[in-house]
Amino acid sequence: MSSNNYTAVENAIRSILKNNSYDDGSIAPVLVRLAWHASGTYDPRSPCPGGSNGATMRYAPESTDGANAGLEHARAFLEPIKKQFPWISYADLWTLAGVVAIEAMGGPKVRWTPGMSFNTIRSSGRQDYDPSTSRIKFAKIIPPNGRLPDAAQGQKHIRDVFYRMGFDDREIVALLGAHTIGRCHANRSGFEGPWTYTPTRFSNQYYVLLLKTSWDKKFLANGNMQYKDPEDELMMLPADIALILDPKFRTFVELYAKDKDTFYRDFSSAFSKLLELGVKRNQNKL
Ligand code: HEM
């Protein structure tokens, strides 16, 4: 059993979240996005299954995937913590940071299980892929681009991506609730602005605003289309609006807008499941 002190790592992550020179004063949202994108490449039917195991976003083509633009900042923020606690794998650190960030913003506790970082032939849980020592070929471990969702698309695409990972409609709507925090950056995704007035507080505001605001199309100078509220302060992506256009998705938007506790419970279990994708407990070393 590992005697590694995960509580010390959690405290160290908590201590760097507040950052007045970054975005809305917190790096927590971008850490959540790192945890999600590290995990969201999962495709169990591919010879290269992806997922959070391996921390493969350190390598091209995953590191240079347009969908991951901006996540180099999240990885850099965590680098001093990796130096301080060299025994933790990047794969564990990135996913744990997402969990700590959600809770620190007022979100639910999320169950998180570490990998074991001892150097035996058989190890289990999240490890880091090391191309210089591994016998597994790059192409079998670094997922190709194109597995993460495209914000310009609607419900069919969202279902294709999340069903591939094993999520159902209710889990999809719960996971998208993470857009209650953070913002879009023109120079990263080509979209711009926050979803809510409180981008550093986790809550169910995303669903409330989706339903009660009248969303109009807005065309950006780069040609992208997003939605704006009447004051043009908030935004929604076409993928967010799909949640109210699709009757099945909409049922869950209505549920979570009314019932914060149910949202927190569902989000917590779906996010925990997301972070386990591609993680085989009791596997050979990567
Ligand atoms: C259909 C699915 C999704 C699409 C199309 C999508 C798209 C996007 C886009 C375009 C951005 C802006 C990135 C930037 O410009 O910096 C973003 C940000 C974000 N996304 Fe998603 N996303 C999806 C699902 C999720 C999920 C499942 C989570 C987590 C559970 C999540 C968490 C976040 C967070 C926290 C941010 C803010 C990052 C920041 O402030 O830097 N998203 N998303």
C-alpha cells in the first residue's frame, strides 16, 4: 500500500487556486477543464483507448490538439506541485486537481481514487506514460485529435461523443453543468465570455440561466456563432443550447435548475466516472 500523502497534495493545489492575475481571479476552472480533457479522449473500442491514464496530453498530437488550446497554462500551474511531490503521477495530479478545484469553488465532493506509484511490474491505476522506457508504441497510447466535443455542434454530436465514453443523457446534462464555472477565450477556442455571473463559484446557475434567459445568436469576427443574453454579458455555445432544444436533455436541465442537491449528486458521480475512464485497476505497467 502506498503511504503517499494525498492530503498534502490537495492542500498544495488548494493554495494555488486563487490567482489575481489570471482570468476571474482563480485558476480552478481551467484545472477542471484539464481533468476533463485528459479523460474525455476515452474510446473503449479503439486500440488506443485514451482516457486519463498515462497523462498523454504531455505529448503531441494530443498536446497540440486545437481542443486543448490553453490547457498548457493549467499544466504549467501544476508543475511546481509535481516538483514538490515527485511521487505523484501527472495522471493522478491532473485529475485530483480537478476534484480539489470543484470542491474549493463550492461544488460537491467527488470520489477520486489514486493509482499506486510503486515500481513493480504489475501496478494499478493511473500511471504516466514514458516513451523512453515503455514497450507500448506511441500510436497505441497517445489518442488522435478529434475525440473531444466540438462546441459548434448540436445534440447528435454530443450524444456520439459521450455515448462512446459510456455516459447516458442524464449524465451528459450533469457534466455540462461544469460550464457554470470558467469562461471561453477567443484565442483558445475562438468563443468568448463566461456562462454565468459567478464564474468562480460552482452552482446550478448554468441551468437556471439556460432556461430563463432569452438567447440570441451572435456572430464573432472570426466567423464563429455563439449565443448572447440581451445585455451581451453572458454566452452559451451551440452545444449548450442543444441541451434546451433537445426534449430529453431539457428534462434534466429543468430538474437541475430546480434541484441543486440532485445536480450536485449526479455531477459528482458522473465526474468521478469520467476521471476513471481508461484507468485499469490492476494492469501492466505503461
Ligand atoms: C459538449 C461538450 C462540451 C463542449 C462542446 C465544451 C466546450 C468548451 C469550450 C469551447 C470551452 C472554452 C475554452 C476556452 O476558450 O478556454 C469550454 C470551457 C470549459 N469547459 Fe467545456 N465543453 C464541453 C463539456 C465540458 C465538460 C463535460 C466539462 C467538465 C465536466 C467542461 C468544463 C469546462 C470548463 C470548466 C471550462 C472553462 C475553462 C476555463 O475557464 O479556462 N466542459 N468548454
